[in-house]
Amino acid sequence: MIGVLLLLLLLPFLLYIAAPQIRTDELSSVCRKMLSSGVCTSTIQLPGKVAVVTGANTGIGKETAKELAQRGKFICF
């Protein structure tokens, strides 16, 4: 559980290193909203991006993957 939360907190920074073309302010906004309320209320779109979700078979990872898939993202898990 702590590992997942740590990953979610570090995700914007890791994505900034791995793919600098992604606007990290938008991505960190999505992560912040999910962590603060437990529900993602953001309607932000990230067109043309691929999401890599680790731990997508259970828990937070699964719900994150489902939400991203509903937004039309290509999901790798």
C-alpha cells in the first residue's frame, strides 16, 4: 500500500524524466485530485499518450487503468 502511494506521488517526476514531452503539470493535477478525494474528478485528456499502469490487476492500479481506458488511453499493464 505504501509502495503504491509512493509511486503515485512520484509518478509525475518519473514521467517527466522518461517522457519530457508530457506536460507534467496536467498529469500531476490528475494524480493530486485522485489522491486527495479518492475519486478522480478531472476531465483532463492526454491525447496520443500511452499509459503504463503497474499493479493494474487489483486495487488502485486496477481502478486507474479502468479510468484511463474509459478516457481512450492505450493501457500497458
